[in-house]
Amino acid sequence: MDLDKRPTSPAPTGVGRIALDGVAAPTAVIDLAAFTANIGEMRERAAGVPIRVASKSIRVRGLIERLLREEGYAGVLAYSAAEALWLVEHGARDVLVAYPTVDRDTLAKVSADDVAAAEIAFMVDLPEHLAILDESAGAHPLRAAIDVDCSMRVGPVTIGAHRSSVHSAKDAERLVLQARSLSGVRIAGLMFYDAQIAGVADTSSAIRLMKKASLRELRRRRQQVIATVTRHVTLDFVNAGGTGSLHLMHDDPAITDLAAGSGLFTPRLFDHYDNTALRPAAYFVSPVVRKPTDDVVVAFSGGYIASGPAGAARVPEVAFPEGLEPFAQEGYGEVQTPLRGDAAHGMKVGDLVWFRHAKAGEMCERFDQVLLVEDGQVVERLPTYRGEGKNFG
């Protein structure tokens, strides 16, 4: 797809005006119409390549199961070994753990289970990772995937995520040969996550140029890595992409699936991407509990700051009513959030303020359940991971 074609994301829907009776504390809400539209939008941009659901961006098992029943969606990109085993025990299949683990107890449980050992793969990029898998394996060898560093290097500068030690085809080959000497590990896949493309909004010409250059370099290097690795092992999968790059990765026939998750909720960090038509689908709502002046309302709690570089981009924003802003000296607070703006004039104690979180599934760590709303009504309530008593970090 041409990166120079730049449709903008549509404006938020009127979901913020839905009356939710009995909301006394911040409550998570999913706009089903927007969520469903995002499912289709991402499927279209993936152009037939299955989308592996990034669970960290959802953290609601019922929604993950709903996604896996959708055409064009298959497999899970989990963020924790224990989470992966839990999901498989509840029926999920083809689960790739996206980050290395040192959870030896869970590794041993996976190796001992016929289904889990066949359905879960663990991420590696160091000999130490391979050694832990090998030492933990019992009845069945553990499947491993190599996380290939997709950052772009310009002289001494690295643009992208600092995570994997495997950057070149030679790096990958070295790790594959080490794995082949271990009876408890089998290299089953490769992962290529382009953080500097998929995870960066198109907010300037410089960023667009960087993305184009990085995409060209990554395509060449990915082909080299795959060709080298497959001289030694047969791969079950080659994973790539993210919400912001589905339409840029699908044309490589070596890629078997594309990972994505954040676009389904479309938090505020995913506004301003070129060539997408994602819609905000996740909110948290909080009641007004004070009104000290006519142009100020105070919502209960609301200080749900996202991970990443500390700064304005990591705080929530008010979606409805429009025009409410926090005070600079207080911000989004631990137990109350004062907001000022013209919209406050017409508000009273008990009215709801609708917020958007900066990130997707991270919001769900604050709530025991999400309310699914459609056509102005709450149609379903689903427990979050937290609501199911699970904390995977």
C-alpha cells in the first residue's frame, strides 16, 4: 500500500452519550460496533494473512475467544508463559509467547502436557534462553521461536526497539545450530516485530521517510534470515508485523501470520496512522463526584497512566464530553480528576465522563470486567484477566 495515501481515522462515535445506570466508580467499556469494525479493517489490511491476536492488547479471555472465531484471525501472541498455558487449558491453540521466559515451573508443565507442548512456542534470542528451555524440558521438547531484532541501524544510531541480540542471518544461524545440539528444544519459528514501523504514528514527514527506509532494509534482511535458518530447520511459522504495519507486511510469501492487537481497541496512541481507518473502541467512564465551580467538574479517580516514556503521550484523554481538560498542576489523579471546560457548565454530580486510555489492554489491569455496549445498551459483561484472578505481569 502506498504510504503517501493518508486517510485519517474517523471521529469517535456517539458511544460516550450512552446512559450507563449505576456507574459509581471507573468502569471499562467496549463499543462493540467500533470493535467489530476494527476487526474487519485489520483483516482487510492483512489481505488474507492470518492475524495472530496479541493478548497483551486485549487481556479479556472472552474477547480473545471471540476474535479467534472470526475469519482471518488465528493463534495468539501471548506475553507470559503462564498466560499461554492458561489460555491453552481453556482451549486456545497455536500460542506464541512473545517474550523470553525464565519461568522454569511453567516450562516443565508445558513439556509434560501433550497438548501444551504441541501448541505453545517460546521466544529466544540468547544461548541462555535455549539452556533454560532445554533444562526444563521433560516428556516433550519445547518449541522455540527466534526473535529477530528488526530495528534500523544508521551508523551508531538504533531506531526501534532494543530487545533481541539476533539481528543478522549469521546471528540467527548461530542460535539455530546451538539449538540443534540440545535434545529439549526445537526451533519452530521466527518473529520479526517492526516496532519503528508498526508502533509509531505518522506524525511528520521525517517519520514517514524513516518508515519507508526501514521497510526496504527489513524486507532484504528478513529474506536473508529466513533463507539461512531454513537450511537447517523446518519452520512451523514466520510471524511479523503489528497493528500499524499489517498492510505493509502481507505481501511477503514467507510470512505465515501477522501479529496485532492494539488496533482492536484503538487507544489514543494509535490515532494518526496513515492508511488506516481504525475507530476508538475502548473507554473507561467515571462519574462526576464534585463541582466546585460552574466550569469545573471532578471525576472519581482516572489516573491510569500508560507504560513507556513518561510524558503527555502516556496520560488518558477525555473523549466525552468534548472540551474538558485536566489542570496542569493536578493532571489525571489517583482518586479524583478535576476537569475544566465549557462542557462542565451543563454537567451535574453523577454524570459520566468518558476517557480513552493511551494504550490498549493495559487499561484492563484496572478493571475486573468490561461492559460491551451496542445500540445504546449494555449487551454483555466479560471478566478481564484481573477479574478472573489472573496477574501475568
